[in-house]
Amino acid sequence: MPRQSITLTEPNENWLRNRVANQEFANKSEVVNDLIRRERLREEETERIRTALIEGESSGTSELSIDEIWAQARKG
């Protein structure tokens, strides 16, 4: 596994140290890897939402009334 050297601000260092001290993680590397993993998942979800919005905008407008749209949504 590649090793990295990073410089942290004091508040960030304290936050990392506390995660390990509270036994949430075994070491700082696990904390950092978890943060990166979560951010990657968040970015993927944001991209899925963005794609769905673009697709929806590209599909045009509906001739249905609001009540008809709600009725279809309730049907599933």
C-alpha cells in the first residue's frame, strides 16, 4: 500500500488523534482512508443525482396536471 506524508493543522491533528483515542479507529490511517472512502461515495451519489436531473430536464415538459402526476406517483 502506498505511503503518504501529509501536514495537518493542529485542529485536524487533534480531531484525528481523538478518533483513535476514542477507539473509533485503530490508527490515523484508518481515519483518513474512511474519510476518503466516504467522500468518494458522496461524489458518486452527487454525480448520479446530477445525471438524473439532466436526464429529467432533457425529457421535456409533461402535459399532465399536478393531480395526474401525483396519482401516477402514488400508483408506484
